[in-house]
Amino acid sequence: MAANPTATNELFFCEGESLMPVTDKRFLATLSLLLFAWALVYQDALAGMEAIWARSDTFAHGYFILPICLWLLWRDKKHLLSCNIKPTWLALPPLVVSLFVGLFAYAADINVLGQLSAVTSLICLLWLLIGNKQAWYYRFPLAYLLFAVPMGENLIPWLQDVTAWFTVFFLKLNGIPVYVDGLYIQIPTGMFEVAVACSGIRYLIASAAVGALYGHLTYNKTHKQITFFIFAITLPILANGMRAYGIVAIAYYSDMEYATGADHLIYGWLFFGLIIMLMFWIGGFFADKETASTDVANVIATEKNNIKSSAAYTYLTAITLSFLVIIFYLLQSIPVINTANKLTVSSEVANLAMQDKAVVNSSWGINFSDALQKTHQENNSGLEVFRAVYGNKQTQGEMISSNNVMHAPERWTVIATEALLSNDRPVMLVHLRNLNGLPRSYLYQFKVGDYYTVNKNKAKLMQAWHSLSRQSDISEVRAISIVGNSDLVVVRDALEKTFIKSTIKDFSFE
């Protein structure tokens, strides 16, 4: 693996500029102070990242990102210890934007956005302190910090589809009879599902992180580094499709005896190890030769006599610290409701009428977990009402979450949807049908303070805004459902009337 020292045969600083040695005590003290303030502002995001690294094999590599970045800096310590820095105002605007994005992400409970904000703020903070030229010199270690953010799971559905397509393609190419239904692949000896674990997301993220590092260390030219990175993220996608095909093919030829149990996983990881070795082997053919670096110490030593104190440095540090303090104060002002302290259920809701009953397991699959208060009732005619109350920000759970669903998608198919107005407030009517042809319809609405919507993204945004503006701390989701009627007009009228009545009575029957 060839070394890749950045070319240093140019004079980085011009005479008369206000420079400061990187070893200057003022710089080190300022760096320590601002890093401490940054960590204090993003303490929740950093703890959340570490928790994901600890529990997820997909993102376990996050533990190694910072040590790798520090090693990349130290391997060029000759430049690092002898260089001068000049703080830049250019990094302040993106730093401020990143800080306010982090503030919004905290208020809206968008964890991945808050964690991304934490890392981008750190990058901008270091850029601000060391200046444009040194930030550009160390651009790869700074950018590599982004791999610490546990993101990319939104690619899983797409990767599952790609894996299924490759599997079916190779099976047909090999002459194995196959029938595919979405993510289910059936062959004469059995059926397979392209599950989340089969999507290849672990291989893709790990390969991207390793490939980016390998390209930086092996190639000097930017176009080679970019080309190898594209290769590093393309190869595991193709390889995972071949891996999935291999598992199905082995199961087919062994009459389902092999590649269906623990050997399935062993086969996958062994295959991935071979793919990484193949990637390195191919990349090694195009490695650049090691180049000699100019003695940076001699170049910069001639400029040290020109270093002057800079009032701009003090101003920039003070302004940056002020923004960090403001964001920290705003974060602390956002109320967080402890889910251990459930809201008191009104007596009208608690004392249900004799003809009505509380629902334990919904027949249509609506599920909102970790609510502060939840009401779900069903009357004798099969009409169900549901209401769940959440804090805009609470210690556990949230109203808008991928874990919360309006109906069970594995049991029901959406036939039609219709946006309506109930008391001049938006509601959404959804018509369903299950595999047995049984029809069911439901009407739902989100309420954030005095704001009503049926759009999850708008509800999430308004939750954040209400928390930041201190308008309201409580949100709720309301739904009402009826089963067994195929006449959409009759269903709509019945649900609209019952929805209005239920709203007045906190979503409980009379």
C-alpha cells in the first residue's frame, strides 16, 4: 500500500499574514475550549451515535473512525507540528447553519439529522480554527469523520429490490425454475425472502468506509480516488446479489440441506471477506508510486518572523463560542416529557359505557407505542376509535416514527385514499381490503397544539416549531375505523359523522 503525502512544494502563507503556530498555547487553549463547548451542545447526539455503534453490527465501524482520522493526522506529523494556522471567517456561516439544524433535529427528534449536524459542526469548527489552506490540506481526515454518522438504512428497501432482481436474474440464467412475488423468491424446493439482513447494507457501508480509506492511502490523484470509491460501493451491491443467488442455488441443489441455517451467515461473511480482498487486489494494480515530500518545516520556518497577533482571531473565537452557548441554552429550554409520568386519563374516557369495550389488539393493525396516553375502544357495531397522546419531545418514543403505523401493511392493501375536511380541518380517509376480500376503512388526523394535518412530515415540523416557540408541548393522533362495508360513500359519511362526535368526547363513545 503506497503512502500518499499531500504535495507541499508550494508556499502556503504569504508574508505579512497574521499567522499562529499550531503549537501555540493560545491556539491549543482555544481549541480545547471550543471542543468542550461543542461536546456539551451535542452530548445527546454523541451518546446516541455511540449507542447505535454498540448495538448495531452495521455501524460498529463507527468506533474506529475518529482513531483513523487522528492516525491520518499523525502520520503527517512533520507538517502538523510545524505548520502555522490562520482562522477563517468563511467557516462561520456553515457552522451556524449546522448548529441550528442540530437544534431543529433535537426538537423534532430526528436523531440521524442531529448526529449528522454534530459531525458537520465539528468539521466546520476545525476548519474555522485552522484556516482554509490547512483545512484543504487535511480535507480527507476531516471528511472521513462523516463515516462515524450511523446513516444509510433508508437504502435498505432499494437494496432488497436490487438483491432480489440479481438473484432471480442469475437463477433464470442458470435454468433454475423460479417465481418471484416482491421480495419472496420461490423455487421448486422451497421459498426464500430477501429480508433486511439480506439487503447487503452492512457490506455496502463497510466497503464504502474501507474503500475510501484505501483510495486515499493508495492514490495521489483525485480522479483515481473517486473512481476507486465508486468501485468500492458498486462491487458489494453486485457481489451481494451473487451471494444471495449462491445461497438459493446451494439450497436448490442440496435439496434445502445447506445454506439455510447458520452456514447461511458464515457463507455470507466469508464471501464478503473475499470480496474485500478482491477489491484491494484489483486496486493495487493502479497504485501510485510513493512521492517524496518537501521539508515543510523549512518552508514555513522562514515565515515565523512575520507572525503578528490578530484581533480577528479573538473576535472569531468569541463569536463562535457565543453561538455555541446560545444553541446550548435553546436546547436546554426545550421541555422533555418523562414517559414514566403518564397523562391522567379523563373520567369520561376511563368510565367506558357498558356496550363498549377497550381494544387490546386492533383488528386493523393501528399501532402507536410509548404514548403518554392511549384510548382504543370498539362498540357492538364494529366501529373503533383510537387516540394516542404524545409529548412533542419525550424521553422514550415519538408520535411520528417508522415503528408507528396506521394499519398493518402485511394484512391490508390500500384500495383508495381521499383527503377530506372535517369541521374545516384536514382528515384522511383510507379504504383497505385484506386477502379474504374483507373491506375496512379508517379516518385519521394529527393534531399538534391547534394545528391539524394528515401529513407526517408537516406534523413533525410543527412539533419542532411548537417546542422551539413554546406554543404547545402535546400532540396527538386520532383515528376511527369501520369494517365490513364496501360502499365507499356510505362509509365516508358514517366515519365523518362519528369522527366529529368522537372529537367532542375525546375519542370515546357515549
